[in-house]
Amino acid sequence: MNLSDPILLQDFKNGEKHAVDAFYSLYKKPVLRFILSMVKDPFESEGIFHEVFLKIFRKRCELESADRVQSYIFTITKNEVIDYFKRLKRDRERLESFYKNRIEDRNGEEMAAEEMIFQRLESAVDTLPYQRKKVLELSYFEDKSYQEIAEELGISKNTVKNHLIKARINLRDRLS
């Protein structure tokens, strides 16, 4: 399908499902590639693409001619990527400020108490069975999904979930 077809463009502007699907299929690959070339993260690129598509869908009535649609789409995409990097920078600055203030505001007593809690947690984690400990480490320290952990350890997703539940219960009991 091609959006240069005035009937298809009009159907898209009217919100017809077949036209929306055609539009989505036509532009998903090139727009995602464009986003990915700047963002370098497939997951974030997908999210940005969906934001772009929603913006275009909300403003579809403003589309005037089929030959200007592509430049309109890529302009919106470029602006969304710029906004993404601005949010990323702002979030990083907030996080740095938070940690900087937190370190400056802590006294020796608080730091010692926190260190003791971390030591207790570490020793409690060390008492877990090997498989449960490995699942816990992959989930919390390496930020892997249940599916990734299951594949890496050769176990089912449900087994991963069960290990995490039992590990939390075990740690809660030991730290209480």
C-alpha cells in the first residue's frame, strides 16, 4: 500500500482501520530504523515509535497531502528523539543531585547503620541455595527478565518465579 493514494490518505484521516494498519505497516520499519540509529536501544526505540505513531494518529486530520506525509512523520520522530534525550539528561541530573545530597546529608552513624544492613543482607543471600541465589542475582543485580533467567539457567519461567518468591520469603525471615 502507498499513502500517495488520496483515497487511502483520506481513509487514514477518517480513522479507517485498514488505512491505519496500512500506515502503521508502511512506516514502522523506516521510522524504527531512524530512531534506532540515534537512540541505540531497541526497547526505547519501540517506545518512541509508538509515541510518534500516537501523535500522528491524533493529528491525522491535519495531514494535507500525501507527498508531505513522510517529512511530517520524520519531523515528529526527530522531535520525539530530542525530547527523549532531554528527559534522559534531566533524569540523570536529578539522580546525580539526589545521590550527591544524600551523601552530603549522611552522618557517620547513618552510614554505619546502612553498612550493617548491607552486611546482614549479604550474609543472608549467601545462605540461600545456589540455584535460588543465582536466580536472585540475575534478577536484581543484572536486571534480567524471568525469560532471560530461565533460558540462561535452563529452567522454566515458573521455576524462576518460585525461586524469587522463596528467596524473598527466606531473606525477609532472616532479616526480621
